[in-house]
Amino acid sequence: MIRRIWRSYTTPDKADAYEHLMETLMFPAIEGLKLPGYRNMELLRRVSDDEVEFIWVMTFENSKRLTPLRAEANDPVSVPRAAQDLLTRWDERASFYEMRQASPT
């Protein structure tokens, strides 16, 4: 399995609006693409004193199925204008990790 991980950051006063945008626009848009090998998505949130970090994790069966997401390390992430308006900064590129081990549930 492959995990695609992307980080973005916002201010505490815009964090709920950004999370809502992800829930109502970005997640449905990605799921609507019916990407080959797509398994699931998660949005993680971490609050610090002056900013909120979000980590978007997408899981795929294997790297051969990632072509629609431009899995090559040099391809920049496309951030919609609505998200840019809420963010203070974001990763220019997503990181891709091969899952090596998982403990049983």
C-alpha cells in the first residue's frame, strides 16, 4: 500500500472553515474521480499556539495506480483558490510512503 501525505497550515480562526471545505468540497471531488487503486482518505488536525496543521492522508493499493495524482516527486500539488484563501502555507509537493508494516487490529 502507498500513503500520499500532504500538509497545510492555517490560523485558528480559519481552521473550522478549512476543515469544512475539505469535508464538503475536496473529499467528495477526489472520491468522485474513482481513482484506480484508491482506498480511503483521512484528515488529521493538530492545534498549536498560533496555527493549526492539517495532514491529508490518502491510501492507495500500490504506486502503479497513482498516475492521475502525479505521483512523481517533482510535480507540485494543485491547491484550489478557495483553500489558498484559508491557508497560511502548504507543502508544495505531496510525499509518498510505502507501507511496510501494520499491526493487526
